[in-house]
Amino acid sequence: MSFTDLGLCAPILKTLSVNKYETPTPIQSQAIPAVLKGRDVVGLAQTGTGKTAAFTLPILHRLTAQETKGPKLRVLILSPTRELATQINDAIWTYSKGLRLKSAVVIGGVPVKRQQRLIAQGIDILVATPGRLEDLIAQKSVKLNHIETVVLDEADQMLDIGFMPAIRRLLKLTPNNRQTLLFSATMPKEIAALAKDHLTDPVQVAVTEISSTAERIDQTVVHMDQGSKPTAMVKLAEKHPGKRIIVFTRTKRGADKVAKRLNAEGIGAEAIHGNKSQGQRQRALDAFRKGSKLVLIATDIAARGIDIPDVGVVVNYDLPNVPESYVHRIGRTARAGASGMAVAFCSADEQKLLRAVEKVIKKQIPAMNADGTAMQPQAARALDKTNSRRTPGRASGKPNKRQWHKPRGGKPGGQSPRRRSTKNAASA
Ligand code: AMP
């Protein structure tokens, strides 16, 4: 299938060809015809699948097909994070070349005045984070009474951040006969309920099962104690010169510490998280995109939805508390069909989290020694036995350094690494 088959107008097709988009991605070929018909859509897709274009292209087509006298706010796109909102607006800018449409982005953390001025000049599309949008509505700078299409992007993330009440309030301010497009990487019950309450007979589209995304990625886990992680991170960065590396930490403080250590070793690194100003986050992302800083350290929320090309390695410096986050994190490295590499650092306290991840991806992640050599099966078995002897819930217990750091090898060709019963895995 080609973009021409999907029924998009000539200026959009031209832009796609200029940007070397030859074939629609699966989410695009499923969603574009439905959106063009004016249908509501529930799209199960994560970032990296081409979902931004899947909703933006048909929206632009519809806006140009029914021109109004001067710009009128007809499309509202809600995003969980400031970065994602900015990125969507950039995509709109790219895809709408040659169309006489105007868009603006309203996000917190930056002065409100400029946003108010842009809106007052007249726009067709508004990309917003819910909090700042509600502020602007309260100040009477934005009205949603002419909205024709609402997009809820990364709905599960908006739920996690606590935006659900704001989203329901905002939807109530838009006309009942609007078109609603909801995209989410996962479908927790609250999102299913939102779709049931606010969408009309939606077309359901879904791409790549969460576990299959992970299949193209070369994944390994390195067992080590928590204290060895900074040095292991430095070594890993040194092993991959010239490659973009994204490092995920559980906490903002952790992200700052890793950045500080890497910079002290002469490895250009930037951290992005919720305590950084919008300007700082944007500068860090720009430096990473341009390649002047090759390591970006992020917390999950700060990194969500950010599109960064050519990431060579994803490091789970800390394993995530929510196992599905592992798949979102490593998905940064296998964009557009490319293969990638993901390394997880796993301390004794994180074994349970590792098991939960392996349950989600439906496979065991091969274990490596800290020096990058394959962990010998006997060592891996010893590790597993030690692990099963640990008292459950002893999360803060100090691991025995000798057992957890660089386990020594045994005979090759034995059992598969870190074998365990299905019962154990299921209880993780
Ligand atoms: P997204 O999932 O929207 O974040 O898109 C991921 C990346 O894929 C972005 O860099 C897009 O520019 C790119 N992309 C989206 N659709 C296509 C396509 N049909 N062909 C080539 N690249 C695409």
C-alpha cells in the first residue's frame, strides 16, 4: 500500500515524498482511512510506530478539505508531556508545508504571554498539555466550542500523571459531535472507560504486540551490585564511542548523579527529568539530537514520547518498577525496523523486577558479565540459587558483593542462564 492509495491530498503527498516517507507504517495504513472518514479511533500503539503522522496527516487533509474564513480552532491535541507536545507541533509544522494552516503549542514551564498572543492571532490546531490548557481556558484565552477533532495522545501516560479528571473536563467543553482519536500504548481499564464514555463507535486499530517489539532488540542483563553501576556505565559508554545512548534511571537524583559521573569522565551527558526547566530539557534534547552530547539520562516520564533517531544503546540503569516500561524504554533503539541494543543493570534488589520484565517480554534476557562476556551457566545458576535463598521483601538488604559483582564462570554448555520455574516467574 502507498500513501496515494490512502486518499491524502496532493500537497500532503508532496511533503511525504520530500521527507522520503515511501510506505505507510501499519498504524498509518489502518488509522488514516478511518480518520479521513470522520470516524472515532482507538489506536493501540506506542511511540516509534509512526502514530503522530497516523493522526496528523488525515487531520490536515480534513482541515484543508473544509476551509473556513480565516483560522478557527478546530483541532485539539492533548499530550502528557511538554516534550511530546512540542514534538507533535514540530511534526504538524513539517507535514503542513504548503497548506495554509496554523498551529500552536501550549505547555507549562514557559511564559504564557507568547502562547496567548499566538492563539489570539488565530490558529487551526492547538497542541497542549492539559494543565496549561485549563489555565488558558480559565483566563478566557482559549475557547473549545468550534473543535471538530480531539486527539488524546499517549492516554495511558496522561492517566499515570493524573490528568484523567482534566481530560474529562476538557472534553466536556468541546462539541458533542466532535471526532475523537485516542492513542495509547496500553489499555488499562480507566482508558477503556474513557473511550467508552467519550468516543462513538470507534474503529479499533492496533500495531505490534508489546512483546514482539522487543524481539528485534539485542538484550542483555548484567548482574552487579548497586555501587558498581556508575563504573559499569562509564565502561559501557566508552565501549560504544560515537553511538547515542539513552540511560533510564528510576529517580531524578539518580539521573543527575549518572550525568555528573559521566561528565567527570569526559563523556558528554545530559539529564532530563521533571525538576529541569523546559528550556533545560529542550537544550539537552537538542544537544542529544545534534550529537554534541551522546548520552541522555532520563526518568520514564521525562522520556515518554520523545522521538530521537538513531539511538544505538538503551541502558536500564535501574530496572523499572512497572515492567511494561522496560519495553517502552528499549523501544527507543529499534525504530523503523532497525535493530538495536539494550543493556539492563540488575542489582540483587532488582531480581524481582527483572522477573516481572521477563514475564512481560515472554523470554529470559541473556545474562552477561560486567566485562561484556557471556555469563557462564554455572555462575548464572549460582546467582539464581543465591537469589532464591534471599528472604522475600528484603529489598533494602545489602547484597554480598562477591556474589553479585562479576560472578565467576564455570563449565560452558550447561543449563540456560538463570533457569527457574514458571511458578517463580509467575509470582514475580
Ligand atoms: P512516531 O511514532 O510518530 O514518534 O514516529 C516515529 C518516527 O518515524 C518519526 O521520526 C517519524 O518521522 C518517522 N516516520 C513516521 N512515519 C513514517 C513513514 N511512513 N516512513 C518513514 N518514516 C516515518
